[in-house]
Amino acid sequence: MLYRYTAKYAPDATGNAASLAAYPDAGSVSAYARDAMAWAVGNGLIKGLPHDKTDYLEPGGSTTRAQVATILMRYKQATA
């Protein structure tokens, strides 16, 4: 949602996409979500969850309220 909102209201801010190759589960990101996920990682909104000294995106996992709050705060800071 944040990616599409940014694309509509601040299209210049949709750059900074990152490669997801560093995450072992990157292949599990659905095709429709890859650009948005790469943008979120590239802009520091999503940093992954650590498991056994490796960060994972967990694209099929659940998100807690605290994680959403963190993403929103990072978005606010990135677009301020």
C-alpha cells in the first residue's frame, strides 16, 4: 500500500529499489509484490527478521502491530 501511495503522490520517491537476493526466501515473494518489496527494502522500511544469523523476509508470514508501527515510522522518516 505504501509503495502505491508513494507512486501516486510522490513518484520521484519510488526509486532506491534493492536486490532481494540477500534474503534466502526472496523467491517466495509473489511476482506482483516484488517491486514493492524491493522498494521497501531499498528504503529501509523492511529489514527482515533474523533467524540463525540470517535475515528473512517471510513474505507469507504474519505481521504484528509493532512491526507495522515500525514500518510506518520508517516510512515517515524516509519521506519527511
